[in-house]
Amino acid sequence: MQLRIYLVEDNPIILEWLAEALEELTDTRVIGSSGTECEACRWLSTHQCCWDVVVVDLWLAQGNGLEVIRQLSPTLAQKVVVLTNYPTPQMRELCMSAGADAFFDKSTELDEFTTYVFEESANHQD
């Protein structure tokens, strides 16, 4: 069974690239996306059992990803991953304290991010 990923990203170019790369490089299926805090919170709260991993950007067209993370109540099997261009130590700590399982810099840690998702998809098969 494929790992189901929901993307919270407001940049359409990054969103398209990310969805294509994840589905090509890992055993995943992108099941949806939102570009605002409100859309993301609404979808994630009404589809709590429909996703395995949510990938969250911090700066959105409206609102921010940190608030999305704070609103989530993931199960032990679900993962919350931050993928951002704002990788300060303080933001990393805030996100992890709010419930993120992993935190990656879009500009320097894409390989590590892909490896993380690949490993999650491999573990999901078990």
C-alpha cells in the first residue's frame, strides 16, 4: 500500500515539482494539497485517517505552517514533516515542539528529505 502524502505548499511550481518527485522517487501517492493555513487545517481535520505524512511549508499564502502543525492531532503512525526555506534553529525548535517529526531545509536538504520519505514508505509496507 502506498504512503499517502498531503502537501501544504503555496508555491505552484514547488508544489508540482514536489508531487512529481515524491511519486517518482518513493512509493507514495500525493492525495491532495492546500496553499493556506485555513484550507490545510480544514482538510486535515475532516480527513484525519486519510493521510500518512503531511509535508508543511512554513510561509503560506495565508497563515503559516506552524499553526497547521499546532492544529494537528496525528496518530503514532502519521508523520508531520516541515520542508521550508526558513531553517533557523529557533524555527526548527518551535516546529519540533509543536509536533513535527522532521524538519528539512528546501535549499540544502532535499536529498535528506527524499530519503526520509523513502524510508517512511518502506516502513509503511511492513
